[in-house]
Amino acid sequence: MRIRSWIPCSVALLLAACGQAQTTPAGPGAPLLGGPGASLPAGRGASLLAQPAGRRQRHEFVLYYFYQHDNGGRPRGGLAVGRYGSLFGTTSRGGRPGCPAERGSCGTVYIMSNTDSGYIEFPLYRFCTEPGCADGAMPYADVTFDKRWAVYGTTYEGGANNSGVVFKLTPRKDGSYKESVLYSFCPQVGCADGSNPRSTLTLEASGAIYGTTLYGGSKNGGVVFKLTPSSSGYTESVLHEFTGADGLYPEAGVVADAGGALYGTTASGGGSGCDTGCGVVFKLTPNGSQYTETVLHEFAGGDDGTDPYAGLLLDKHGNLFGVTAEGGGTGCNGEGCGVVFEMKHAGTAYSESVLHAFGGTDGSAPDAALVFGKHGELYGTTSSGGLYSKGTVFAMQPARSSYEFRSLYSFCKLKKCADGETPLGGVVPYYKTIYGTTWQGGEKGDGTVYALFKPNG
């Protein structure tokens, strides 16, 4: 069933006329962009193709291709499923015409909505609308929702000090969204509070917000921060700053367990390998108002992997799953093509094991966090490698005491990579379909939103 809704002029990009009635999926469990009961009409630049290999492969359908300008381009993050099954994401470039930010990249937050005439993408917000880009610029990560479906995220640049912001998009009754900056980083010399966040945010039921910044802190190695709400706004506190042996340069956000402990990765730091260290998996344990950091694993740069850019996935048993962009063997010019790893939890200890080491033809350089499927399988992407060397989507199927690797799709099968290339964001499974983004490719080369589905539905 579908309901009729009015999309306001402020967000009516690509519609025939402002105020024209459009259709959106209705209610919890409604079909999402090709889920059960939904058709697959061709959106902008849509294409349908199958991978040449066997029953485990999936068909790919390009829901939308980006072309920068006012609708955005080059999405670095993945997608989030919002109210009524809409898809929300960010683009790192495009947006407001004449964008004054560095490299002409302001960026957008956008929504993908399914209508009777096909898939419609329109921006919910274009950054750098305020003078000096005080509202933020260049969002790199996925967005997050609160219980009222307000949208939260970070931008890498912009803000009062051009060091990034935490923002909130609040839905209005007319369907548009109001942007507010909850915090601008680096208000003082040295950026002790952190700077340049690239992370997805974690929201607590109390309204507190957790995330990381790539830089800032006393050693400029990045921080884990908390924003605490009050009647007058949000107060930022640094839970931990990275200095070297404990990690450096966290690219991703943190995940929380039921006891309030936080888990994450840093792309560098730890031991003496890899110039500035090969990265770590860390835990922050709350102790009153303070947090104590424990390094759960130091990557050595060999078979165990190196450079964990992506965040972690936490299961109900306390086990952690993640990926590294390099390491895991001697492929990919001797650097290793990356691994999928598990941190097995036993009491207070953790042990790392490699579930899969990439070899290049099955993918390389996974940059995005894993997600769980309905039956405990793991889904992820690699930013390069595969049959055409332009990235893949893969699954890890539970098999007794370990996991079985399955390649689901290799990008750039079509001429000029019209089906997308270089997926930097992860995927989101919904019903029997997997949705994601690519940073490049598509008809204009500025990225795509895609769907993967089984040949037999």
C-alpha cells in the first residue's frame, strides 16, 4: 500500500512541478525500492545486469547516478534505512552552486524515494548554505537517526573553525528538514577537542552522541568525543585522545555494548611496524565520568592485516568483526589485499583471527564496516579488486566454526563503469535486496546508488 504525500518546493528537485503529489512507501515494513511488492522502474541512468558467474552472484540495478551540481556527487558513505523504508545518504561533493569550500566540494544529505515514475533522489540539505560554510562542508560518513527520525551526521570541513561539525537535520511538518550545528570543532588553538571528523555517530537513548575525529588532541592523533545534551545545547567532552602506542587517526566511529563500553579502530598507531604503526582495535571502559582505554589488538602488518580504516561490528556474544585495507599476505604489490577479521571474546580477553584474506581477484582494500544479514551472515564491500579491479560486494556465510567467503558482485562490468566503481561505503541488506553506493562510476562518473538482488527474487 502507498500513501500520497506532498513534497515541498524546497526539496522537489527532479519532480515535474512543485506541489505535485508523489508517492512514497507507507508504514513499517513497506516495500523499499525493489523489495517485495515493489517494481524496479528505471531511475536516472538505471541499468540491470548480471555477473557472469553462477548461482551465488547477484543482479545489479543502478537506482541513481550522481552528476554533482546541485544534487551532489561522489558519495563516500553508505546508506541508512529511514522511516517508511526511505534511503538516506551523503555526498562529499556537489550541492550548492558556486560552492566556496575547498575543491568546490560542499556536499549534501540526500534521500532516495520510490515513486510511480521511478526512483527519485533529492537533497534534504546542501552544505555551505551559511557564510563561511559555518553549517559544515564535505560529509564523508553515513547518517544516523534518533527515535523521532531526525538525521545526525558529521562533516569533515566547514563549521565556525573550518575543522568540521556535528549536525542535525530535524524534519518539519511540510516534509522539509531544518539543519542545525550541534558542535563546531577546534574553537581554540591546538584543537584539543578534536578536528576533522570522518565518523558515523552513535546515539544513546539519553540523547548523548559519540564519535571520533581524525585529528586533534594534544598529539594531533585524533580523539573519541561525547556530546551531552542540555537545555542550552550540547557540551563536548573528550573521552580519549590518541597519542601513538594506543592508536592514531581513527577514521571510523565507535560501537557500544550494553554496559556502555565503546569499541573502535584506529588506522595507524600501535606497534613499531608500518612507519607510524599498523593500527589497533581499542576498547573504552566507563569508570564514572572517565573512560579507560585498552588496546585489544595491535596489527603487525603481516597476515593479521594492517590499516583498519573501517569501524567494528559487535554481535550479541561480545565478539567484534572488522576489516583491514591491507595485509593478509603478499598480494597487491606485496602490501597484502586486506582481510576480514574477528575479535573473539572470552571473559575479559580478545583474540584476533582472520576469517578471509583477500587476493585481488576476489576483492582488495575493504574500507567500510561490515553488517549482519538476517541469518548471521556478514556483508561488506572492497574498494578495488574483483573481476574488473574496481571493487566488489561480498558475503561471509556462517559455516560451522568459521565463515565461507562468497563474492556477490564485481563492479565496472559495463563500459565506462556505468554500473559504478570504487564502493567506499558499506551496504545495507533490506528484505531480499542489498543497497549501497559507489564513489565513482555511473553515467557521469560521480558515483551511483545501486541495488543487488538474487536472480530468482
